[in-house]
Amino acid sequence: MLFYGCVQKNSTPDRVARLKAVFWDMCTLSSSVETIEHEATDDTEAWTEKKLHITITPKSADDMRTAYAFSADQNSTLTELLDELDVIGGLLANLGISDEKVIEVLQRLPDDLSPERRAVVETACKLVGKVNYFWGGKSSAIGWDPRWGTLMKVTSPGNVTSGTYRPFGLDCSGFLDWVLKNVGLPSDGH
């Protein structure tokens, strides 16, 4: 539901319709009705309950090769992508907190810490181990920035990495600015 809500916010009805079509191309829908007979008790009559079970099952990559009649080049590219699925998954990282050390830090926060400060620490921890240091890196994204992890040229002067290509991420002030924006606090970007 969140995905659909985000799509509607910045999309035309045509784009939403195309995304819905792709979703249904990628999934199968099945249903079944379960009938449950309930016996009579002292104070109620016997009755029949019907439960509708709806299952949405994603199709595999191989199913999609067939559904879209992939060419040899498309099949080769898909195979390469699937071989690198772990790497791609890391680049598409979610903002969940799973690192044990980070969870321990959050558990040790003082009980009397204000909700705003707690939100800042929790939000900062969401990027630990997921976003690279990048000299001059800034992001105004709310949530995950899809540019993170993509190879980009460091254009900000004054660092040994200037002029080189690195996985895009945040520098110190960019990190703090992203955190503050994502918890709804003002930031001047420095």
C-alpha cells in the first residue's frame, strides 16, 4: 500500500495504470473458500462460516522471461543481474535497522531522552553500513535516495578523492542534513 501511495503522489494516471499492469503481469491471483460448520451450543444454533482466502503469488524471473518473450540479450542481462542480486539488494537497501551494534546503541539511549533527540539518533542509525562516505555528498531525499551507491564523479574540490569516481553517498554535513530533514527538523545544510 505504501508503494502505491508513493506512486500516486508523483505520477500521472497513465503511469499508475502502467505500474498496475506490470504488477499484475508479475503476480498471479488465486482464491478459495473455506467452509466451517459450527455446531450448536446451549445458547446458539448451528451455523456455517465461510472464509475467503486470497493469495497473491509473485512470478519468478524465469516466468517473466517467458511472459515478455525476452530476447537473447535481455535474457543474458537478466541472468547477469540475478547473479549479482546480493549486490543489487545492498544498493537498494531499505531503511530498517538490523545491525546488532546499532540496535544495542538504541537500546542504551536514556529513558528520559526527548522524542526529538531519540528520532534523530534512530534516523541516523538507519544509514549505518548502507551509505558510503562521499566528499561533498548531499541529499534532500525523504527516505532512501536511489542515487546512493551509484558510481559518480566527486566534483567538490579540496579532497584527495576529488575528480575520482566513487559510490555516491553523504559527507558529514550531508549526513546530518539528511537526518534532520527526515525527522522534520530544520537544517541549513552545514
